[in-house]
Amino acid sequence: MDKLVYFYDGRLKFDHVGVVNAGEDMPENATTVAPEGYEPFSYNESSDSWIGGSKEEWENSHPSKQVPNETEQLKLMVGNLVTENAKKDQSIKQLQTMTGSLVAKIAELNKGGN
């Protein structure tokens, strides 16, 4: 079964949400533990948990915004997943086009070599 995973960068800061397909190994820079609290999120490898800022810290750094509720956080995560999925779809289409071209060239070369 596919797993929703949360990626962090080299500084252990939250990077993005992604999916690990069934049978794939978990990337070293990811966890299935969802971030809690307010951004910025930092990952604690030893406790397999996220550390989020306080509500006050978030409000001070975003004075013109309201604190995002859980629904807003989920919408943001879904938006990130949709964007990432679209990029992957584009890459797959490019690879399919390249593969088709290579197959056609191989067939053409095989005809000339007979």
C-alpha cells in the first residue's frame, strides 16, 4: 500500500509531502510521522518526531495572517501533492516520448543493418 511521507532537507527542516509506492524503500530523508504544531517544522531523528514553532511565534512572523487551522494545513499539503504529481506526469510523458523515438531509431537502424 502507498504511504504518505513527510520529507525534510539536510538541515532537518520540513521540505514537502510525498508518496512512497508500495514495495519502495523509505527515503532516508523522510518519515511517515506527520508534522504537528506551527511552522517552521524541524525533524528530530532520534525521537522520530517534528518540532513546530509556537502559535505566538507563528503569529509574530505572520502578523497579517490568521493561524492556519488543520483544514488549511491539509489543503496546503494536498496542493503540494497535486503539484508534485503534475510534475511527475510531465516527466513520464517526456520519457514516453523519448522511448518512442529511441524505439523508432533502433527499428530504423535494424532495417539498414539487414
